[in-house]
Amino acid sequence: MNALAATSRNFKNAARILGLDAKIERSLLIPFREIKVECTIPKDDGSLVSYVGFRVQHDNARGPMKGGIRYHPEVDPDEVNALAQLMTWKTAVADIPYGGAKGGIGCTPRDLSLSELERLTRVFAQKIHDLIGTHTDVPAPDMGTNAQTMAWMLDEYSKFHGHSPAVVTGKPIDLGGSLGREAATGRGVVFGTEALLAEYGKSCKGLTFVIQGFGNVGSWAARLIHERGGKVIAVSDITGAVKNPNGLDIDELVKHKESTGSLLNFNGGDNMDPDEVLIHECDVLIPSALGGVLNRENASSVRAKFIVEAANHPTDPEADEILSKKGVIILPDIYANAGGVTVSYFEWVQNIQGFMWDEEKVNNELQRYMTKAFHNIKNMCKTYDCNLRMGAFTLGVNRVARATNLRGYEA
Ligand code: NAD
């Protein structure tokens, strides 16, 4: 099932549980606006190349729309649509005053030089500058884009509208980025995991963790779990997988990855088959790489007690059912990886205030938001007798539906 079908299915289940009026349900599903633009740039050799750029603005009932911009060959309108919708529910679950959006350009960034990427980003910004803004739609980095991409977007947007640091988040610190943003998603994953484990009288200390993906999210989650006395017993990335039943030394593993470019042949562990990682016995499994990795084929072999969805959409709906029947507790993506957008919100607040917070304040506020959201989800689970995924969806959808109703429908 693709991301759009799975997201819409979860939304419809939540709407049914909440008893939403069919007309509101329909209006919440249809995106506010879909933008598709041609982006033609001269390549470094003087030849012209054209790409298609998208921005889907899903909903703005609770505030400016918010979501990443990805540069990836498989960016397509359906996927961007699903991800924009997910952002609407995610920002509502986190209780930050935003709606949802997502965008991207169908390109292969590693095939483009830095100057070609800059031209492409500036052309895209020129095409959409009238439709984004500090109080309209605030982009951020996503797959294939980074702080530099946001710096170019900010610069191009500012040519039309004057200096506007709050128009994008995930910026370099020198241009108004927030301290703590780089680690925020991984840190939020760990705060969410701690809130979940506390429900079972447990903490990270002494428990075993397996992490798929050792990029921004996975490596920060691993570092912070290790810091708290959790044993990260297996880790994988695109280069391979490594395990140590007594716990990997994550700081050393980060250094090894930086110096060799690979997880393999690490002194403090043994290489393992990457396909075994998701079914390795552990207390907590944290998929932090791709969507759809837990599916009909492998779900029944999963031996974790808890799954924390750091990646977007790692569990397809069939796997969700199999895992639920096995009694595996899943902390859903629309909550578990909301730390990044939450600190993006803090960045936007700091830019608007013109006042920079220290990192301790950012991390403390993030913990407060993640812990509060977890308890709000649990309350929905109690009220509607549902699992954590439906608890999160009903929480998010209900907040957006309430805001929509309060604003009214008069033309
Ligand atoms: P990243 O590009 O920094 O890291 C991705 C990691 O996944 C890399 O270590 C890569 O080697 C690994 N990977 C790729 N294919 C793999 C495979 N087949 N098997 C094992 N590992 C594989 O990306 P990221 O920013 O860490 O994002 C990871 C996930 O978290 C994505 O699903 C993303 O959408 C989601 N997410 C990220 C953020 C954020 O702030 N970065 C926020 C919310 C959600």
C-alpha cells in the first residue's frame, strides 16, 4: 500500500472513531492547494535541463502550513500529497500552531553540481515565492536538501519580500537557525521512547535497542540512548550492519563511520546481515531509514517488544495488524519523529522574536512538548479504546476538525 493510501486509511479510521461529519471529513482530505511548476536551469556546460517542482499545501486551519522540501528522483504528486497530509496531523499532535505542507523537485541531487543545485533552488523559490511566507507556508529541509538549500531559498525569497528569516526553518545557525535543530528529531525520538517506557515502569537504562538507519535521526537517537545507559546491540545503514550483544560503543561507531565511510569492520562489534536487523531480538526496535520496511513478509518474524517509528511510514498497514496481534507496542511516526518540526517551530518563534534561545532551553522545551503530546495521545487511547497510532491520529484529526469548525465555512 502506498503512503497516500495508508495515510488516508488511518485518517478515515480516525474520522470514524471520532464520528466526524462526512462533509468535514471530505474537506479535511482535499488539499488546500497543489502547486506544480516548471524549473528550467542552465547546467554548468551551458545545456538546459528542466525539472518539475511540487508544493502541496494541505491544511491551514491551525496556522501557517509547514513541511519539508525534498530533492529525489521519485518525488511524485501522490507521495507529496500523503506527506503534506501527514504534516497536518503531526503538527496538530505536537500542538504547534501550524498546518501541513510538503514539496519537492523530481531530480537526483548527487548528479548536480553545487552551483546547479543553487540555480535549481533559486528558480523553484522564484516560482513559489508568492505562495509561501512566514505566516502562509514555511518550508524546511527534507531528503536531498539541507541547511544550505534553505539559505538559498531564504536569500531568493528575501529579494522579493525583504529579509524574512522565518520563511524557512532548518537554516544554518549564522542565518537564524536554531541551536539543537540538528539533533532534534533523534532527541524527540528518545524523549518519546522514554515517555512510552515509563508507562511500563521501564527506562532506557539496561534495555536493548536495534536501530535501522544511522543518518541524522538514527545516529542521534543511538547516541542519546547510549548516553542514558541503553544497550544499542545492532545498527544498520546502506553500507551494512554491525552488532554487539553487550552494546555497541556509539561514540566510537560514529568516529568509525566518519573515518571509513562504513559501519562494517568496526572493532567493537561483528558484521551482520542487514536483513536480520529488523528481526533481531531486542526490547526496542527503531526503524530510522526508509518507509515500508516492516511489511507482510517480515512482520511475523519481528522479535522486538516495542517499535518506535523514527522514519516516516516504516510499518505498512498489513504489518501493523500482524504486529498488533503479536502484542508489539508501536509508537507511531506522526508522534515519534515530531521532534524535528517542533524545534523548527522554536526556530520560527526565535526568528519572529528576534531573540536566540540557548540549547538547553531548546532541549527542555522539546522534552516538555514531546511528553505532553504523549500524555494527550494516551488520553485519546483511553477515551476511544484504541492503540497508540489511532490515539495519535484521533488527537491530530480532532484538533484540526475543531479549528476548522470554529473558523466556519462562510465564503
Ligand atoms: P539520512 O539521509 O540522514 O539517513 C538515512 C539513513 O538510512 C542513512 O544512514 C542511510 O544509510 C540509511 N539507509 C538507507 N537505505 C537503507 C537500507 N536499505 N537499510 C538500512 N539503512 C538504510 O535521513 P534522516 O534525516 O536520518 O531521516 C531518516 C528517516 O526519518 C526518514 O524516513 C525521514 O523521512 C524521517 N524523518 C527525518 C526527520 C529529520 O529531521 N531529519 C524528521 C522527521 C522524519
